[in-house]
Amino acid sequence: MKTEDLIIIDSEANQNYSLESILNKVIQGDALQILKKIPDNSADLVFIDPPYFLQLPRKKLKRWNVKTDVEGVEDEWDKFVSFEEYDEFIKTVLLEMKRIMKDNATIWVISTYHSIFRIGKIMQDLGYWILNNIIWAKTNPMPNWLGVRFTNATETMIWATKNKKEKKYFFDKVKAKEFGIGKVGANLWLIPLCTGKERLKDENGKKLHATQKPQELLRRIIQTTSKEGDIIFDPLAGMGTTGFVAKALKRQFIMIEKEKKYTEGIRRRFQESPVLKENKIRKEIE
């Protein structure tokens, strides 16, 4: 793949995209506008990592030992005026995804306790059928600086079909048994946060994206719920982990990302590790 051809800049002139024109591409622009231009029945698997809407106070937290700022999620993309505005954003994305998904496709949505329950309700109201919730337990969670409640060490993923009647979705139970606790493929995954060489940095050496997901997380999702050659769709791509891992696992991908600094980070990622292989995904985070 030539990385100069990786990014498509969306514009009003692009009224509709053919599936062939966007395969293995990142479309840069507003997902709410771009999703309308994507053909029906295009995706075999969808992964969505939406804004968390953390509702953070303006006062910065300080590390007690060195009095430096705690770097949280303070980006504009995580800010909404109200729960109603946030819910409408999530609903719009999920409605478009139902149209874009193939009938036997499945969808994964990840979030924290701040919003996952709202997202689950919206999904059920739209007719999605929840197959599982999978808990990502972080083996190296952010420290609990204030000490006034339990340390937030998990995120929840919802795995669902478009409707209750669909029974022909793909699930690799053999792979699933490799990941969960015990030998039954349980819905609890112990995976560290994205750190070290895997974490993309800006020109100042700081993390480029506040919530970059680990490659190992996407490896498990893609290997258990898709086949080689399938099309993996991520409408809120961030650092492009979904497509990056999909390529390594011999799948195809379509990604959408609004922020130019992130799409350039994705381009650099593909340039620096163009031949990432499955057996290297895990090694890069150890």
C-alpha cells in the first residue's frame, strides 16, 4: 500500500463513494456527513470507539508526588453541551451503521462507565440485539490520584447484531477460548493500556491521542468475529488501530477520521510499520 494514497480528503464534491474507492482508505472529514455517502451493506464488522463525554471539570488534577498535571481527555471532540446532544450524535452514527452493515455483520462499541449505559439503551431502542458485553480489564490502569473512589480499571464493549433474528454472524469459538479467563472464552480480557513504542507521539514526545487503543484489543475483536478478506469499518478511527491491525490480519478496512493531526499520525504509522505481522502485534506492546 502506498501511504500517499491512504488518505482521502472528503469534500462536498464527493456526493457518494463507491465501495472500491474507499477500501483500505482513511476518509478525512466529518463522520456524520461521510457516513451518508457510504454504500449500503458494505461492512462485515464494525468497531466504534466514540467520545466518552467525560464531563471533566476545568480544574486540572495534580500528581501528589511531583505536582505535575495529570493528562486526561481534554480534547474538543469529547465535549458536548448536554446528554441530549451526545445521545443524538451516538444515535445518528448507529443509524447509519445499521444501513452500512451487511445483514450478518456484527458491531462492537467501546466506552467507559460515563456513557456505555446510554449507548446500550440507544442500541436496543434502534433494534440492535446485544450478544455480549466484554470487559477490558487494564493490567496497568491510570493511578487513582484522588483516592475518593475505586480505581477505574475497565472499559466495557458491547457486541451486537443488527437485529434479534440474525443468526448467521461469524464467531470463532476456538479463538475466543485463547483470550478469556479459564478455558471457556469468558468475556473478560486482561490487556494493558497502549504504551511504549506502540503509542504514537507528537513532535514534542507527548502522546498524540488521549485514548489510543492497544493493538491486542483489536486483534482479539477481529480474529474472533471476522474472517480473512472481510471488510472492517471504523467511523471514528482516532489513531487508526482498527485498520492497522486489520491489514496485519489479512482483512480489508475502511476508516473515517475528522482530525488532520490524527490522519497524519495514521499515515506515519503505516509508513513506519508497513509489514506488521500477526505475531508481532503482541510483541510491540511487551
